[in-house]
Amino acid sequence: MIDGWVILWTDALVFLLLVFSLVFAVYASRREHLRAPWRRVARSGVGMGTLVVLAFYLLVGLLDSIHFHPSTIVTEGEKSQSAEVISLFDWMVTPLRVRQEKTYSAPLAARLYAKESMELADGRVVRDYPRLLFGGAHLQDPDREWGRDILRLSLFGILKGALVTLVLSNILIALLAARAGADFACQARLILTGKTPIPWRVVLVTLGVLVILIFWAAELAANYHLLGTDKVGEDVFYQTLKSIRTGLLIGTLTTLVMLPAAILLGIMAGYFRGWVDDIIQYTYTTLNSIPGVLLIAAAILMLQIYMSNHAEEFNSLIERADLRLLFLCIILGVTSWTGLCRLLRGESLKLREVDYVQAATAFGVRPLQIISRHILPNVLHIVLITVVLDFSGLVLAEAVLSYVNIGVDPTMNSWGNMINSARLEMAREPIVWWSLAAAMIFMFILVLSANLFSDVVRDAFDPRLRDTR
């Protein structure tokens, strides 16, 4: 139940960025020079396949960006607002969030990872692996029933995922057939043989694999800890999913911070030249001379001192962690706008000499109108290519910064924090490997999908690459 919505700074910026993306989509749909490259992206099998994977990450991130206070029932008919702040995603996966064991347990295990002294009913004390409170709690004899139960749950989850995939595929085929005015069987045959302009077969295969994996994981996670538990007994699968939002925010909010400065200063330097160009070049050259890690560390340390001296301004730990995440995005944005600024300066220097810009200048058109009508639309492809290429680098930057303790708040779920905490776990005996593996796998899939999608976008928007095909 929900009793009071909470809007964090990063939540507001996420949905502001979503609005900007929708506005840009409408803007691009009305201009052929922007619509044509996106059609080429839509005709790419790699582009559409990776887009399905990125959409899953984006959906989890958006659900995790809607926060509220859960209501607590005190007496019959009366509710009191809880001080806890959770997200809509937390509410949807409540069993994963609240089921906490004593300490480490391996993936899909029914017992703890280390032996403990246990007192039997007859008073004898033995060293054995204790049963988990939640993982495999439904089993009477885990030693004999565990393998069959895992197989049963896996088959059940795969079957449900296959049925959902079949339903979604039929709905999509029906919609495409209605749009094309074709017969359902004919449209299905075209999709299955890969003869459609848009590679819907790739979309359906990728979506099917993703849906089956989701249902398989949900079926097992409902009865076990799919990726094990950490030192304090929290579910690693839940931590990994929660870390998706942090990775996406680092990659997207940093873009929101650096784009205005990069676009404005880069175009101004290239168009006006002279002393304006000199000042802007001096600014980003000086900024590039400062080691980025040292600047980030200094900013985070100043923020920590401020939060320690003004603890009364923060109502909860999540607000403190959110402010640190926002501040990290701002610092990363301040240190990463210079590369795009250089590219836009060079492109603007070239564009200001073309005939239509020279004609507009000769007719007395104001510089602001020339920039907005002629320069900016012709550099948007560079902006878009740079944004999608930088996204994966920023996601990896969060992991590196958290590893050296100048990244996001330690109380916030992130892949970097998981990797950082896994350092000591890898040194113990027996080795606790699943936290590191889970973070690496989810980060690898996101970064790989982003890189493949950015390659497709680059090829579609780069005129030199298009002309060679």
C-alpha cells in the first residue's frame, strides 16, 4: 500500500530526461534528415536486438525511480506513514527485499555456505551446514529433493515464459498484419522467414529469450536465493537488479549535465571565433589539465563534510545517498563535456563557411537564428553519436570510482559497490564468488548492448560510412 509519494532529485531528473527524449523523438520524426538514419537503425538486426535488451534495463530503472512511503497498518482502519522510502520496483519484488538470511549462502542453496556448531534434539553438538530460513525452506530433505525441485521449477518457469512469448508474438503479428492489411498467416510467414523491412524475427527471438529468462529466474527466486546471499544475508539477485538504476543514472544524468555546456560552448567557439574561441579553448584546456579522479575525490570529500555538518537536512539515508549520486553525476558531467565541445567546435568552423550560412550572414540574419536554424540541426548527429558512445564508458566509470571509495554512497546498491565488497570475499576460504560474478554479468550485458547499439547508430548517422555502402 502507498501513503505519500517521494520525489528525489535524481527521480525528477530521470523523468525530465525522459520528457526531453520524447520531445526529440517528435522533433526527429518531422525531419527527414533525422528520420532516415533512425529507419536504418530500425532495419538493423543487431540494433533492434540490443534495443530490446536495453529496454528491459530501462524499464527496471524507471520502476526503481518511483519512490514512496509504504503505509503501515497500526490498528484496524488506521494507518500511519512509515519513515521508510521504497520504490515501485521494491514493492514489486518485496519477497526478494525482505527475505534475509544469517550470512553467506551459495546460489540456489538450501543451506548456509559455512559450517556452524549446531545442537541436536538429543543434546549432541555437531558441525554442519545450517538450513536457510527462506532458501529451499519448502524442502523436507534438501539432500535428496533439491535436484528434482530445481529441475521442476526450471521447467515450470521456462514453460510459462514460452507461453507468454507465444501470446506476445501472436499479438505483435496481429497488429502488424492489421497495419499492413495482410492475412495473419501471411504476415507470420514473412516475419518467420525474415523478409520484413524491420527485422521482427530478431525482435521476437530476443524478446522470447528475455521473457523466458525472466520467468525462469522469477520461479527460482520465489523459492531460493537465485544468486546467493552476501555477508549480512541479503539477496544478491535483488542487489544486482537494484544496481541497474545506479548504472543507468550515471550514464544518462551525466549526459544531461554535460550536453548544454558542450553544445553551447562548442558551437559558439566555432561560429564566433576570435576572442570567444580563445576563452572557450583556454577553459576546456585548463579543465583537461586537472586529473579527473582527483577532482572527483575532492568534490565527494567536500560533499561528505557538508552532509556530516548538516545531518538534520536529510530525512533518510536514501536522500543522503541520492544527493551523493547526483553530485557524482554533476562532477562527471563537468569533467566529460570537453571532448564533445572540441568536436562541435571543429564542425562549426566548417559549417560557418558553407554557402547557405554565408548567404544568411550576408542577408543580415542574426547569429542566434543562424546557429539555431543552420548550425545546430547539422551537428545533432555528432551529439547523438557521442552520447551513445560515452554511455558505456560512464557505466564502467562508476564501477571504478566505487572500487576506490569515491563513487556512489556505500549504502546505495551499485555494481561498483558489489565489486568493491567482493575483494575481501574472494580472499576467504571457501571463496565467495557470486557477488562479483553477478555484478560483472549484468554490467557486461548492459555495456555490450550499449556498445553494439551505439555502433549501429554511428553507422546510420555518419554520412561517410553511409556513402560507402
